[in-house]
Amino acid sequence: MLLIPAIDIKDGKCVRLRQGNMDDDTVYSADPVAMADRWIDAGARRLHIVDLDGARQGKPVNAHLIHAICERHPGIPIQVGGGIRDEDTVQEYLDAGVSFVILGTKAVTAPHFVSDMCLDFPGHIIVGLDVRDGRVAIDGWSKLSRHNALDLAQHFEQDGVSSIIYTSIGRDGMLNGLDIEATVEFARELAIPVIAAGGVTSVDDIRALCEVEGEGIEGAITGRAIYEGTLDFAEGQRLADELSGSTEKD
């Protein structure tokens, strides 16, 4: 079970949102690159980076900071989302050293784009589905689409995406625990791995995740909990390795 620290970038700073609300943010660092250093020093084996301004504007805004993190840590897999709406952006991120590009809004509004990107960049495409009441939110979580999350995920699985990030919007940034039941129900219907997000709060969530790892959940993204101290990242990853019976590098 891989514990993946989140670095969400807004106005050039490392922040966390509550339930995806861009107007309800907490700034944790003015230096996202230094924050990446912190989590890697604590044992992170993958980073999850989101350009929040990019997600709102529909184009990269903080790409220079993401490029800087990739340059500093070339051996660490990095997954990036936020404002990735065209092939040139995908290519630029991968050229900069990003391992996985996360498609969100564009995947929902133009599903053929996912199949095209999987053909052009096999093994490098992840789809992020931000879910509320079974439906997928888009445009930085500001709009709720009509699409059923599982139906979309199964479609993208056929297209060849590497994995699906399943985010429970209602839990994200609230420090009230992961929605294990909904995540497991979702993962059981797919053959590709699922990365859980939204509500990872404490070591209890890590234990609960490891118990259902066999259902297809390969990792969990954590944000506010590791910034506010309800979860010690290094301790959480050590516990996940112990419970999973693995200390292998990702």
C-alpha cells in the first residue's frame, strides 16, 4: 500500500482545500518545491501534485514549479493533474520528468481524449474521478456532471489508463476519515488499480486500507492530515509497508 503525499498548488503556494472549495483554502507553505523535499525525506515513494489554478483556468498555471520538483527529484515517480486539456500539455509534462499525467475534466467532457492519450503515451495516463453521490464533478469540482463514476471508469479501463484516482469530495480536506465502503465497491468493479483519495486522516485509515488492499486499491493520497499532524507520514508509510508485508520501492 503506497501512501502518496499531495502537493496542491494555488497562487504559487502549497495549500489544501476543503471539499474542493477554491475559496476555502489553507496555505501550508510558500515553497512547494521545499514541501516536496520534505515528503521525500520522510520516505515518500510517489508524489501527487495538482495545479489548482490550472484546474480552474483549464490550462497549466504553476507548471514551472512542477518542473522544478521533477528536476530536483528525477528518481521519484510524480503524478500531476490540473488544467491538462490538450496533447501538448501532456507531452510537456512527460518531457519534464512527470511519470503520470492525470486527466480529469477533459476526460469527462471529451472521453475520446483519454483513448487518444493512452495510445500516444501508453502507461502514463491516469484518470482522476472526483465523486459526489456517485456522480463526477468537473472544473476544479465547481460543477457536478451527469456522468456515473463507475460507468466512466469502466470505459477508461478499456481505453488503457494505468489507474483511476477515486476521490470522495465530501470527505476531502475534512479530516473525518476515508469512505472505505464506497471506494471498495468502486474498485471491485475494475481490473486496473484504484488510488483512494479524500479523507485519509489517521493510522486507522491506513489499517483499514491495508485490509482491503486485495480488492484492487494500490495506494492512498493524503493531504490535510499530514500537514496538520493527524497523520505522521513516515509512520503511516512504515505501517502500510508492515501490514502489506512489503517494503519494496514503487
